[in-house]
Amino acid sequence: MDITPAVLAGRQIIQGYGDGGFRVGGVAMVGSVLVFPDKTRPWAITNPDEITIKSLSMVLAEPPTLLVIGCGDRFVPPSQNLLAALKEPGVALEWMDTGAACRTFNVLLTEDRAAMAALIAVE
């Protein structure tokens, strides 16, 4: 019995992470990434303290309903300023370690939810 979830063609399933990068939609990328349902872009962020509204500007150009942020290899809480700034355009934030964020984003894609991910690379 095949239990592989059905995913729309072209969706950016995260297939792996670690060693300083990601494998998304069959493409290996070095460094942190912004993952949209249909594309993945490099993200010049290396630690959670660098995550700001400005660093998320590409994501917020068309604000998602849900933004999943992977803050690295361990959980570090987000800043209150960032939480407040994301609340203004109505973005729900899920902040977690990068591994959990990758898994969560994949589940959201299989549910065809309007989500994006901002993921800090881990070793």
C-alpha cells in the first residue's frame, strides 16, 4: 500500500536538511533559504537574531497566512518586536527549530495551506 501523500506538481517539498544546507524540490542549496510553495530562494541569515521584518521582506511582499520559521538547531524564542510586526499584516507565525520547521512545512504543503518557510541552515 502506497502511503505517500499527494502533493501538487511543482510544490517545494523539503527532502533534507543539514550540512549547512537543504534539498528542496530535488535541488541542493547551501545556506539558509526562504521556501515558498512554488519556489525556493537563498536567505542571507545565519542566526535567529538576524531575523527581522526587513530580512523577511521577500516573504511579506505577498504575506502568507502562515509563516514557519526554523531558527536553527535549537529553539530560541522570537523577539517581541518581530511578533508584533508580523501580527500587523495578519501573518500567523510558527517558530521552531529548523528540523521541526521542515517537517511542519511539508505537512502544510500536503494540506495545500497558504504557508511559507524561512529556514536557517544547520550543520
